[in-house]
Amino acid sequence: MATTNTDDLKAKISDLSGDAMKRLADAPGGDRLVGALNATRERLDELQKKIRGIDELNARLTALEKKVDKLAKASQPKSAGKLNP
């Protein structure tokens, strides 16, 4: 029963938002506003994809830093102590 009320509410909101977008497009300068909103949405989608890529790169960088630290520690010469002449 609750899902049908939720579905009805979602349908009403969707219809109202569609009507509002049509009214905006019909208003003077509204087509430019709608175009700007659509362009903003596309840019936000691209930005979100790039941010996900940055998170992956950060994880790879952290793994590489650990490997470099491990290799640096392994290649350091061990001191035999002080030699007295």
C-alpha cells in the first residue's frame, strides 16, 4: 500500500517538473536557461566520472608508494659498525 502512494507521489512530482520545464522553455529567455541547466547537468556527470578516476589513481599511487618504500629499505646497505684504523 505504501509503495503505491510513493509511486503516485513520484509520478505527480515528475509530471509537475515536466510542466515546469515546459513553462520555463516557453518564457522569454527560458530556452537559454533550460539549455544552461542541461549543460550543467552534463558537466556534473563528467566531473563525477573524473572524480571516480581520481579515487582509483589515488589507490594505485598509495600501493606504488608502499612498494617504493619497501624497495628502498631493502636496497639500503647495512652498516658493519665503526672501523678503527
